[in-house]
Amino acid sequence: MVYSLCNRSSKKGRKISKGRKRNARKLKKEAHAKNIVVEDTELMSREQLKKLSEQPTNNIRVSGKRKHKVLKRLRHSEKIQKQMDVEVPTQSKDKKKKQKDEVSMATEGTRDSDVEMT
């Protein structure tokens, strides 16, 4: 039987093993970045990209149907953004006030209390 200095039943032993695990996680995070070539990154979800970064040999691809749907959605959103970029000429404050006054005057004459029933 081999006796280890790091007895897990004691508090000190547990702290040492936790420290080792912490260091291992830290080293894994600090490891050099992997260069992975992925097709259609804008079409994949975050989860799929994360799985690919963890295991680059995985066969994760976007199906044709899904690819067409996502591309259609992207094109539509770009079209809307382009339309929003075009600025609409704004009316002056005086014109807006006049329009509000005209609308309020037109609606004042048609109140139910003003109408007499005979």
C-alpha cells in the first residue's frame, strides 16, 4: 500500500487538491489560442461555435434549409437598416403646432354635450 502525502480526508489535503484543480483550469484557459477554420460562422449559433472551439474535429454544419432561412433573415434585416438610414425631412416646430391646433379645434365642435336632441 502506497501512502500519499495528500490525504483527502484531512482539510489540508482537500485544499491542496482544490488548488491543483484551480491551477489546471487556469493553465487550460491560458493555453495558446486554436486557429480553427469554420465555414458560415454568421449562420451558426453560439452553442455550435463553442462546441467547435472545444472539439474542432466535430462534424457540425448548418443544413441547407436552415442556411437559406438565416440568410433570408439577414438580408431582410439589412434592407430595413438601409431604409432607416435614409432620413425623413422633419417638419418645423411651428408647422407641428399649427397642425395640432387645427386638429383640436376640429374635434371641439363635435362633442356629445354640444349636440342637442330634439
